[in-house]
Amino acid sequence: MLGNLFKKKKLKNPVDLSGLVTDMHSHLVPGIDDGSPDMDSSVELVREMHKLGYRKLITTPHVSSDIYKNSPETIQDGIAQLQQRISLEGIPVTLQASAEYMIDDGFELLIKENKLQTLGDKYLLIELPYFNVPPNLYDVTFELQIKGFKIILAHPERYLYWYHQMDKFEELRDRGIFFQMNIISLSGQYGGQVKKLAEKLVDLGMIDFLGSDMHNLQYLEIFKASLYEPYLQKIIESSNIKNHLL
Ligand SMILES: [Fe+2]
């Protein structure tokens, strides 16, 4: 009962996502990463995201050198098939594909081979491992910036090795790196520390993009429940969010 007493209030109505226009982080291409398992699930996810107010979905399959060895070809083949089904179903949503790049050893090869898929105006979505900071992080991001890429760091609130080091986040932003928060981080679904860090980053005005990071139908239910979080209202009402520019 005490726990309930201190629980923060939820909103009466879900936050309206239509002002975002675009979602820029999800795993909707079926069967090529840990996201949507099959075409029917993908269609259902696209339909539901459209109902929630999104008009454009830039989906971002994982690319890493160990588990998800996706290439521009595997991603583009997959999105073309999904696009075909979405057109048949008559869902009026624009679909595009980019990628979510893990900063690992293999990533440097992708830069060299010029095999990077951007979103919007040369934005590149990157992610970091959850348990250690990649030793090449600063070198790689600098090299990308020299080449004209604008870097978006996926879900900074999930990198708990920096939980007590806000200066690390400040340093990345000083280096011109944009931050994308996962909407469901605000629900506490990834744990209390992730929720707290997400709220702190919102308070500090450090969040530039909001992503669904949609994976599957179970995830969709958690996502819908997250729309009652007061902090989501707060960030959407701020003028910081740039999703509509993509
Ligand atoms: Fe993701």
C-alpha cells in the first residue's frame, strides 16, 4: 500500500503522438533481427502505429558484426516486401528503412566500405553495448562527423554504466551527438534506474528524438501503457523534439 501511495500519477488520457509525425526507431522488418517475427505481425504493428498517430515509420533493423549481420540488401529486400503488404492492406503510412548500428569492431569496416544507411538528412542511428563502453566510441563518432554524418545515439537512458556520470552525457552532446529516448523507458519497463535516467535527461533538455523501438505485439502493449506517463507529455510539449524533421 505504501508503494502505491508514492507511485507517480498517470495521465487520464494517453498522450497524442500525432505531432511527432514520424517514428525513427523500430524493428518492423520481419525475421531479420530480434524484432517482428513474421510478416503478419509486422503488418499488425504498422496498422497499430498508424492508429496511434504516426504517419511515417523509419524502421531500423539491428546491424552488428556478431549476431545481426544485416546489409543494405537484406534490409531493403525486407522493407520492399513489407511495403507491398502495407499497400495491399491500404494503410496510408510512409515506410522507410535505415538501421541501428552497434558500435563494435566490425562497424569500422562498414564505414570504410561506405555501407551505412542513413535517415533523414544524413542522420545515423547508433547504439552501444549495455555493459561496457566501446573503446573506439569517440574515434568512430569523430570519423563519422568528419564524413558529414549526424549521429543519433539510441536510448542513452539504457546505458546504466553512466548512471552516476552525467558528465559523460554532456560530453557526448558537446561533441554534437543527438540523443533519442525510448518512449517505453518512461514506463519503468526496463527498470527503475532507466526510468529515472530518462526523466533526468528530459529535465535537462537533452532529448532530441523520441523512438518507439517497437519490436513485437507484446512490446506494443507495453508501448500503449507508456502513453499515460506524465513525462511523455512533458517532453512532447517541449519544443526540443525533432522527429517531424525526418
Ligand atoms: Fe532498437
